[in-house]
Amino acid sequence: MLSSNSAKVFFVSFLAFTLLSSCGWWQKSENETPAPTPFVAEEIKSGIPFATKEPENFQAEFVVTTGEIEDKTFAARNGDLRRYDFNYGQKSQVSVVQTADNKNFLVFQSKRIYAENFNNEIVQAGENPFDFLTTEWLNQKADAKFESLGAENGVLKYRVSLGDKQIAESIIWVDENIGLPVRQEFYSTSGEQRILNFTFEMKNFNLQANARLFEIPKDFRRVSVEEFRKILQSQN
């Protein structure tokens, strides 16, 4: 859809999650200016043919694929309760959990440790995975044009062109049952040439989130944020 640099801007909220795969994510979350808050969907009249707000109750896996590199994030919500698992399914998986008492914790699954995240360091670095859907379109009020490419087995397909220069486009698959995209392909274009930059998929979507997802395991050891950081960095 975009050049490598533009793609990072377009996808800034979601790509912030992948910072956890390197040792530098602590410094980035502490020193960089947080991404701008997206417009609330109701603030702008839009022709976007799918929902632009996350459900109140859900759990799902989000996968971004760039070439042969695949990044997975798990997200869950039940009202004010939230959970994000970065590097999902890997030994380096780290979770951010907002519990029922409105506290925020970092959890390192493989080391069975957790720390209370008093400053919400990770949460400030990016928004939830649903923000990737329309953040750039709404923030810049880009002229996004949606062309229907038909439907098959309850999935609607659209081609999306951004702006008048026609240098980027995406193909989006929307599940009619949930009203949300389940796959997006982002391309940069030049004349007749189209280059796939990356794809986004939402998998195993469920409108119910298991209550245990928002609890800290009782047998995990509590550590300070500083110790949590050192242990995490020692694994890289």
C-alpha cells in the first residue's frame, strides 16, 4: 500500500506493539512522543463500510506479515478490562493486563513474573489493535475510496484507494457477521505495478472474552518494573 517509511506512519498505532520484540522498547516508550489519539468515529462522517470501533467484549489474534516476517498480537476486552499479548505464542511473550481494580500490570509468561505498570509505559506507546483500521484515514481525513469487489461466503471484498495520486491501495475482506475486516493487504502502486508491502489478519475472533484473561496468575512472582526490564532484556 505504501512505501516502507509511509507504512510505518500509516500503521503507527499497531506497529508500536512490535517494539516489544527488541530490547529498545523500554527506551522508545519512555522517550518518544506517544502517537496522536485517533478521532472518535462519530466525529467524522465517513463512507467506510465497516465498524471503526472495537466491541465492548471480544478476544482475537492479530497478525501482521511483512515478507517472511510475521508478528502476532493477542487482544481481549471486557468493558474496562483489557489485555494485550505481544509476541504472542513465543517464549518472549509479554502481556499488558488491566485488571478489575483498574490497575495495569506487565506479565512475562515464560518467566512467571509480573510487575505493576504504574506509569502505563507500554499503553502510552500505542493504541489497541482496532485503531489500525481507520487511524490514518480519520486523522488526516484522507480521501479513501471504497470499491466493492463482491462477496463470497459472507465475506465482503473491497478495493481501497487513498488520495488523488493513486500511489497506494489496499484490498479488504470484511466479515458480514461481525462487521469488521478479517484481512487487509496493503500495496504501493506505480502505473500497472503493484507491490505488496504487508498484510493484516484478524483470527479466532470471539465476542466473549474469558474472565481469567484479566487476572494475574497467583503463582507468578511480583517484581519491580526495573527488575522486570532487566529480566526481559536478558532474554534477547
